[in-house]
Amino acid sequence: MVITKKQVIAVVVATLWCVLTFKTMNKVPLTFWTKMKNRFIVGTNFEASGTAKFTLSPETPGSKSDADDSYVATQKNKKKNKSREGGKKKVVGVPTDDDCLRARNDTVPPSLYRNLPTPYLNLAFPKMGTTTLHHYFDCGGLVSSHFRCSKEVGLCANCIKRSVEAGQPALSQCGEVDVYAQMDDGKYFPQIEMLDELSRGYPNATFFLIFRSMKKWYHSITHWPPRKNPPHLSDRFKMFNITGAPTSNGARHSRHNAKEMEEFSDWYCNHVKRVRTMVQNSSHTLVEIDLEDPGVGQRMEDLFGIPAQCWRHSNVNIDIHPELSRSGVSVSRAQKKKKSDLRQHYSHDMAEEAVAESHAGEMGEGRMEFERREEG
């Protein structure tokens, strides 16, 4: 039997193909082996005479086989599934795919514009524009409370807790109030712990959620009150077993890093999801406010009929926001006056709110805390 030159070439090529297959199959794209098969194996026909007739694959240069198309489609599906499963790198402070950190502007039906029922309950967290919201409705002539429901009633968080413990509707012991701009006291959060009770007791109440950059919010809570040394508001959040809040994990003060900022962002994100889910299955209306939207004042006027001029950033910590013009914001009273000046120039209850009680027994620190929460 005479072995032709073409047969030798075919055998050598087939041998090399087998060796390379076992050694590098996982490292070489599938399209390479598909082309090799189509060009050398499929294209080699052994005739009855024993002579190998070598022909090139009918594929033309640049054309794609069915196997190539299948491979490309498979890779695209893998990338798509990976993205859906969270394969993308998470960027702290950027809205997630479900927009739990971004305000929606289509939550209020046009038929309810300027006709939203009270009470207005702000379910957002401290330093998210709560004082701005309070001053806006106060400017519009509504009875608005912030942190302290009144001098007689005391802290809103306490009167809500007392009401529920007495078996009464959650706001029954808080006085005649239209707007609860901030109902927590920084360590007890009725908007979290008593959300179900607030909904059941006031099924037609209008809920509010305020949104701002999580990076700016984290920077704000880790620098409030406006003083150099801790404890700050973020430290309080971690010390009082607030549902869902980050824990101290043995650390006395905030770590001031990206991981902790992500933990605080997740806390608010989960709260937003819970509120949105509740509203979908209730008679409540949810107003979502983007604190950083330049047109938010006009939107508030459209919703409530109160002039847009009443909306201005209040209780701003100018130490960390030097870019803001003092003529366009209300500067934190803690930065405008010393403790003695406050008592001379403000009424007793306002001074008491501005110069909050020392929490030496709570935190082991004797520093005075000035108006501990609001936007900054």
C-alpha cells in the first residue's frame, strides 16, 4: 500500500489537533476548534482507493458557521445573566437598579394636587431635609412639628410611643399637628418601629420620603453636631438598636469609610422599599422629594399650593457646605450663636431644642449637642 503525501499531511494535522485539544481546550475559544474541524476534518475525504482527498471547507473567509453564532449567543446570555445577578461592581452612593435611593415624581395622582389629606408624616431620616420640610409647611400656615411636637408634649418620638403603649392611635397624645416633619429623636424611630401602627391609625395620611446623595448624607451625619470631635449623629444611630441600622461592631465611633457608608445607604434603601410596598397595598399617598432637585420648590407649590419661595435649605452645616450661599440657606443655629446667645435671643422652647440635653449618661460624653438632626 502506497501512502501518499496528502495522507501523511492529514494524519499529522489530525494528531496535532487531538494533542492540542486535550492540553488547551479550556484556554482556546470554541470558534477556533470549530474552524479547525470544518477546514481539516470535514474537508478531508478518504476514498475507497485509500487516497485521501483534501479539500477546503466550503466556508468563505469571514463567514460564520452555525456553531460560531451559537457560541456568541451563549456568551451574550452569560454576560446578561451575570449582570442581572449583580455581576456589576456596586458603586456606593449611586442609585441601585430598583431606584430605592432615587425619588420618583409620579407617585401623586393629578387629582390630589393641592388636595392631599393630613396628617403629613415624613418617614425619612434625620439630616435629609426635615427642617426644610418643617419650615416650608410652617411658612404655608400649617401646624408643623419637628423633633419636638410642642413644649407641653415634648419629643414626638416619646408621645407616639406613649400613645401606642396606651392602646391609642399613634398620634393621639401628640397634640393638634398637621405635619410631622421629624418624628424620631435620633435614637428611637417611630417611622420604623411604629410604621404599621401609624398606617392603621391614620389610613389616609400622606407619607413623605426625602432623597439626597447618600455620599452627602453620610458626610452630614458623621459631622453633626458641627464640632471636630465625636460623638456625632452616626454614632447615635449605631448605639440604640434601631431596626436595620448599622451596628458599631465594637467600634466606639464612625469608621468614616466606604464600607460604612454603604451600610447606611442599605439601611435607608431597605426602609424605602418597605414604605413603598406598604403604600401600594393601602390608601396612603406617598410624596417623594429630591432634596437636590433645583425645581423642587416649584414641584412642592404644585402639590400643596404653598409658594415655592417658602422652600429653602434650612439648618445647614456651613462647615461642610461652603459652596452654598448664606443668602440662599438658613444656617444652623448652632453655628450662629453660642449657648448663652441662644438663650438671650430665642424663646425658651426653641433654645431648649437648639441646646439639646447632654447625653453623658447615654454616651459617656459630657459635650452639649446642638439641634442634633436635620439636613446639612
